Amino acid sequence: MNRSLLRYCVFRQCLMVIAMLLISLAGITRTGAVVSGGPLLTNAVEKEQQRIMQDYRAEQSKQEKQRVAKLRYEQKQQRRAAILAGMEAQLHAEQQLVVLPPRAAIGSDAPPSSIWHFPPLLFAILAVILLAAGIFLKYLRSQQNKTPS
């Protein structure tokens, strides 16, 4: 019995030592988790720095896009100005070829253009004259047919 009691005591002490080691390890792990805020703080600082760098790059990208857009707009305006200058030169050249009397400004005392220089009105008058002549000839024929011969 002595032997079994001894084994029992040794076994019990081993279990107690194992239990104490587990408890102490659990306490150290919990304490380490509570105390170890350093790496988390460093990660937060790094994340903030990364966010600041990302904002800075986004701002640079935006400014670059605005610069390119402004450059393209200026190039487009230069092309338009060149086209307009070419059109004005072409118009001036054509005006030199075709000489037209200048029109009087509205409200000026310039004499109005002659009625005979207005072709649509001339054609209208000619049409009325031809229509009247046709009606008159028809009337004369009807009068000749009415008279007994």
C-alpha cells in the first residue's frame, strides 16, 4: 500500500504541476495579448501613412489629368483659330474676285434700289401682263364668234 500511496502522491503532484503550468501559460498569453499594443499601433500609423500617400498620389493624378485636359483644350482652340483665319482669308479672296455694290446700312439715307433691279417683281409683272393679254384675246375671239357674218 505504501507503494500505491506513493504513486498516487507523485501522480497528484504531477497533475498539480501540469495544471499550474497551464494556468501560468494562460495568464502569460492573456497578459501578452493585453500588453502587446505596440504592433497594432505601428500598423495603425503605417495605415495612416499609406492613406496619406494614397491621397497624395490621387491629388497628383488629378492635377496631371487637369493639366493634360487644359493642354488639349488649348490645342483645340489653336486649331479652331487657324481654321477661322483660313476661312476669313478665303472669304476675303473671294470678295476680291466678286465685286458687288455695297448694301446700304439700315436706317441710312441711301436711295433704295430701283424696282427694275428686282427680278422676282419683274417676273410677276410680266406674268400679269401675259395673263391679261390672254384674257383679252379670248374676249376678242368670243366677240367675233357672236357677230353674225
